[in-house]
Amino acid sequence: MKKALLPVILFLIGFKTSAQDKNLTIIPAPAKITVEKGFYHLTKNTPVSFIGFKQSPITLKDFAATALLLKGVNATGKQTLNGGLKVVLDPAMQIPDEGYRMSVNAGGIKIISNTEKGLFYGLQTLLQLIPDEGDAIPCTEIEDYPRYKYRGLHLDVGRHLFPVSFIKQYIDLLAQYKLNTFHWHLTEDQGWRIEIKKYPKLTSIGGFRDQTLIGKLKVKPEIYDSTRYGGFYTQKEVREVVAYATSKYVTVIPEIEMPGHSLAALAAYPQLACGDNPGPFKSGQIWGVYKDVYCAGKEETFRFLEDVLDEVMSLFPSKYIHIGGDECPKDRWKTCPYCQKRIKDLKLKDEHELQSYFIQRMEKYVNSKGKQIIGWDEILEGGLAKNAVVMSWRGVKGGIAAAQQDHDVIMTPGAFLYLDHTESKSTEEPITNGNYLPLSKMYSYDPTPAELTQTQQKRVIGVQANAWSEYMASPDKVLYMLLPRLFALSEIAWTAPEKKDWINFSESRVPAHLGWLDRKNMMYHVPEPIGAKDTTIKAGSYLLDYKGPVKGAKIYYTINGYFPYQTDYLYEKPVTITVPPNQERIIKSVVITPSGKRSSTVTVHLVNKPESNSNN
Ligand code: ACM
Ligand code: ZN
């Protein structure tokens, strides 16, 4: 009997292991991966060679040396014929852009690509394969390349700003997860954050606000912190960030908002608003949309914006410049003699066409400097500028319309990709704007709309998640909102849909990556126990069947309604909770990680009462 069962058990164990090992611990999941038997031992004495380069790849070598050293591997760059880690540039190799191949066998590791960027991504994959303990890297063959060429992450530094050191950490995270674009949202109603030498008041006045809302928007009475807030990035710091990003193969796209979201600029230069002698204005103290915007009738507005963009374009080598275009109320334009004269002179139909004129005029300027604009999907209204790339944020309709008009599109619909939405509905969560976006929903998103033709689908050049910082006043809050959802963004942006696998992602790879973050004591959102859900159940018993969402973390629970601590029941395996007739139990569960972080509590209300009773 025992003998007969053994092969079955081995088969089942083997099956389970291979299911978990499917993508090893790699995020984003590679295009093709086969996991083979055996390991290669990467030690601190493993020789590392860079082969096929015309010039020494300083950036890549520096990155490899630093990153490997952090993992305990002393990459000396010594050339060897056999064994070790080989990083090989082969311009003749056939692989889609940004792709690489990696082979790990008992004799060594080889990463090969036709570009340095591909090798960089290969090294990122290797770093994810180096275990926390020991040095054994599983033997594997990987061929990998991205689904989209634009893989972006945005950060709003207008509502709250963050130190350069944090911007660099953010760029590191992007690069680790194979994103290639950092969209830096630099100007807002509540603060102008980039030094412009020709207009110093943009930062000395527009860079500051007198106080900040501390409650939720629209909750009356509004309450404020009574504290002046502000700051900005000098051009020197901007150059430093751009150079840093370049060393991580990340492009930085600056956003200078127009015509709306410009109150801080108007506080500095009120003459750029509508009418005669407009203002005075103050930088915004609450969130939302302000009615005071740049005047579209005054030539001075365009001279100002062209000057600003001249300085911006000299700082950012990016092909794209984002000029905003979203949420511009037309109230002031409707009553402004200058705007109305412009409408009349140009025979425009209405204020939407005036907005279109505004964007198209700025686009021509940007194009004349050899660059292209990106705008939020409102730039479709009143006619799209000629070469504009559209960022679809109000759902996917704008993106679909733009692709149908042969424009490039970046998908970033709020319901799927806005990081200011809460990850858990629990009242224990910190303040957010109240919208709900769990990891599973973000992971489920496919940026390429099925309703487009194949040719139109090619216009969807990529995808991006946005971190609006109204409710992110500290770097740690940004990390809390970003992680682990960054992992979902990474996989949506890089991995072909047929290779995505929610169970493997959420139950195997995400816990491994969160375990690393925890070891580094980084801030992140601790997910609730896998399988747990706030619910009321009418039954005499309930099976707690949970999994840990963070490697190394523990799940604790109570059955008496008390808030669970490490001193309560430790969840070790599925356990049945029973309730005698006519009684109820409140089961509360929590995840507590090795570094002491907690998830929100999940409550199961178990009621064993006849239906008639429970209705009373
Ligand atoms: C946006 O979220 N207003 C682009
Ligand atoms: Zn005007």
C-alpha cells in the first residue's frame, strides 16, 4: 500500500514544486523560461567577464559590481575562458528591443544581448535569482523581452515633494522592475517645483504655499495644518537626477502643466491669468481643480511658456515633453476679452477649440526643437495636435479614440493604474482619496484594447501607473502606495498576457519580493492573509485556510473579537473554528512581518443562529 502510493506522492510533490518554480522568483515573468535540474554556485570569488564591448561598459560594470556586491558577490571583472558570469554584447544577436538571453548551468552563467540595456535587464533578472541564503542559482534558460516599449511610472511632486535621494530610490525601483520611463510631474496648482532661471518667482513664490489641507477633500469643515510648505529642485539637482536615471537606463520625461493646474505659476506671475490686472493669487492649499488658468488670449502667456520649455528642454534629453492639458476649466476664458478676441479672430467654435489652439501652438514650438509632446486625454477635445502622444487616464476611451486617429497612446486609466487609490478598504488603512484598487485588479489590466484593429493596437506604445501625491506627504507613504502594486505594473508592462499567472504571481513571487523588501526594512503595504476576506458567515463552523503574503511573515488570529497581536493564536495550517448553536464568533486575522509591519485586520463574523434569529 505504502509502496504503491509513493510514486503518486512524489508526482504530487514534484508537480507542486514545478508550479511554484514556474517563473522562479522573477518579476516581471520572462517571455520564455525553462527551469532545469541543478544549480550554479555564485560565490564571492566568481569571476565576472564583460565580453564583446568596443569600449569598456563603465555604466554596466559599475552597476553590476555594486549590485552584485550587495548580494555578496565580488564582481572583479576578471576575464576568464571558463565558468563564472559572462556578460556578452553581441550586436548580431536576434532578439526584440531591450531583450536578452540568459543561461545558467552547472558550469556558469551567460547573459547575452545586442544592447547594453538588454544586458542591464538580464543582470536585473540574475539579481532576482540570487537567493537570500546560500549561493545556489537554479539552472535555467531564459529568453526575455518586453511587451511594450514605453513602461512608465509617474510621480507628482507638486502636491508634496520628495528629496533627490528619494527620487533616485524611486528610479532604482523602476529599473529593478524593468520599467524604462520616469514621468516627473513638476508643476501644479499647489507648487512649482523646477528652477527656471528666467522666472525666479516661479520657485521663490510659486514653490511655496501658506498651509495645506489635512483632511479629506470635500469633508466640511476643511481643516489645515497652519504650516508653510514648499521647496523645489534646482537645475543642478535636475541634471543629477537625469544623469542618475540614464545610468539605470531610465528616461525622465518632465511634465510642465498647461493651461490648467497652473495656480502656483499665476501666484508668481499673475499677469499670465485672464483679464486686466488679474490676481493676486496664492498657491493652492486644497486639492482639486482651480478655475484660474493661463490666459489663452495673451501673447505673453506663450512667450512665458516657450521660455520655460526652452530651459526644460535643455535639462531633459528625452524625446518627449509632457505638457499636461487635463482638467482646464473654461470659466475664465468665457469672460476674458483676450480669450474671446482670440476665438473671434481665429474663428474658433468655442473654448474647447481654444484649448486645442493652445496645445497645438505649444506642440509646434516643441516640435520645432526636435521634440514631441505628450498630453492627457483632454487634448483630444477640440482637435488633436498633429504628433501628440495621448495619455489615457479617464478610462480607456481617450486612448482608443487617439489610436483610431493614428496617434501613439500610453494607457494609464485611473481605475486600474492610479496609485493614490487605496489597496485595502479597511478603516485601519492610512488616508487616501478613497478609491479602491487592489493588487489583483491592477494585475488583471490589459493595456491593449481588444476593440482596436491590429494596426491600431500597435499605436498603444505602453502603459504607466501614476502616483498623485495629495495624500502622500512622505517618501514612506509613496512606497506604501507603490509596493507591491509596482510588481503588477511591471508584469502588465513587460510580460505577454498569455504568460501572466495570477496565482503564481500573488502566492509565490510577490511574497518572495516582499520578503526582500522586509529584510531591507523598506516601507510597503503588507497585504492581508491570502484567502482572507471581511465577511459574515451563517454556519456552525468555518475553515481558516490562509497563505502568507510575505515570505517569513506570520499570521496571527483571535476568535474573541479582539485585535490580534503576536501574543495570539499563530496560524500554522488550516484550522476549523466551530461555534455552538445560537452563538457567534468574531475571528480577526493579521499578518505580521519579520520587520514588525502589520497588515490591516481581516474580520470573519461567524454566526450559528437559525435564520429567523439572525434576521432580528
Ligand atoms: C489626471 O489624473 N488629472 C491626469
Ligand atoms: Zn484669457
